[in-house]
Amino acid sequence: MWCPARMDAILGAPAMHPIFDSLDHKKGILLASLIAIVGVMLQDAAQHIAMSAVTRIVVGFGSAISNAPAPVLLAELLPARARGRVLGIFFSCFYVWSLAAWRLPSLLKLIPSFLAICLLPSVFESPRWLTSKGQDAHARVVLAIMQGQIPPDAMAETAVRDIKAVMQKEEEACPRNAWRELLATPPNRRRLLVLVTFGTMISTLGNFVISYYLARILDQAGVTDTNTQLQISVGLNCWCFLVAMVGSFMLDVLGRRQQALISIAGMIVCLFVIGGMIKAYGQGDNAAGIYSTITVIVLLQGFYSFAIPPMTSLYPSEI
């Protein structure tokens, strides 16, 4: 079945690199927000299903290309001591919007993009981008402010020199060919493998079976009342947001790999248990078995939220 929600990702992914490299981070976010605004306005004016599907792709395209500059800008601005929890919270907040979006008219989905445009003037540009454009003094000031060292001290000067040294090595290894750089050296090939594996993993963990088919699973578990299903769905989103917030603060305590392993191991166990319980109680009237099944579904989504949403923006940026 053709799915516009996936088509925007297919179109947006190749466009991230040329847009991101030709514009600075803030202009990339601005462009993404403007595309999303146009898409939402067209979506609100859609007259039939085909137009609605096409405009959904436009909205998703704007969202997709924002996935490059926004987390990278945060990663380059934030000091290492705060990067884990802030970038973890950054992506985990999608749970907040998911709670509101299904209740809001399409036109009100302009709010996030308008907020982004309004706040952009107060956001610093990336020190790395500033250095690449020869604005070393500006880069030193930004680094000093983000590190809490005003006026700029020797640490900011050293950081700018380090950035320039790394960029010079990159240019010498792969001049004017960022695509070739992905495969140019063994470390880069390993990074690419890790990123591709991570991106594939977060889409195939099994929690989407619960997210997309929750109503059907609840039907099979014997919970058929629409209001009860809605309450469970809303409560599940609130639970996931809470766990994701806790997970964001635990990233620097447990470490990225260990936290991900805990999350995935817990999900594996829960998926097996859910399958068995739906088989045993899905067609029966055992109330204890039915609500035990729902409890394990809650645990499954909790294990997912503990590591995967917080790491979705953080881990690729750091790698």
C-alpha cells in the first residue's frame, strides 16, 4: 500500500545534504519551516484524498529536511556535559505533539513552524559553520557563551583551532566531495555502517506493531469500547513521554550502548510475552489476563521510550 508518510522521508533524505551544505544551519531550519507551513496551508485547503496525500508529502518533506540542521546545530552548540540530556529531550518531545496533534485542526499544525521562525533570530549559529566561513572571532564568542566563559578565554581559542584543524584534514582527504568522504577511510566506513544500522534498527524494533495496530490488539485482548481504547492510547503516550524524559537524563549515567541494550532486551522479552498472552486471552473473557496483556504492552513501550527516542537525534550527531 502506498504510504505518503514514508514517501516524504524517501524524498527528503537525499535533499538533506545539498540543502544543508549550501545553507547555514539556521537558514536550513528556516527553509524547512517555510516548506512545512506551505504544506499545512495546502493540506487544509485539500479538496479530495489525492490532494491531501500530496500535501502530506510536502509537510513531511519539510519535517524530513529539518532532521539534518536542527539536531546537528544543537550538538555543535551544546557543551559535552549537557549534550546527552538536551538532545535526548529534543526528540522525545514528539510525544507531546502526538498527544495534541490528533485533536487539533490541520491549520493549527502551523504553530511549531511559526515558533521555529520566531525563535531563530535568538539562536546562535554553529561555531563549525562560522569557522568554515572565516568568522573565527564570531565562533570564539559563541563557544565562550555556550561554555559559560565570558569574555572568550584560551579554551575558546583552542576549540576554534581544533575545529579548523579537523576541517583542514577533511578537506585534504576528500576535497569538495562529501559523498565520497563517507567511504574514504575505514573510520568513516564504520561510522556509516553504525548509522545505517541504527537507522534501520529504530524502524524495525517491533514497537510500531503496537503503535499502528493498538486498537486491533486491544480488540483481540477483549477491550472493544472506543472510549476505553482512546484512554489507553492517551495514557500510553503520557507514559512514554515520562519514560523518555528519564531516559534522556540517564544517557550520561548508563552510557549510550548499555542503555540501548537494556531497552532492546526488555522489548524482546515483552514482545514474546505479548504474543503468548494475546494467543491465550485474546478470544476469551478472562479480565485478569486481558489487563495483564495491556500491562505488558505498557512495559514494551516503556522499554522502547527509555533509550530509542532520546538517542534518535543524539547518537547520529555524535557519531
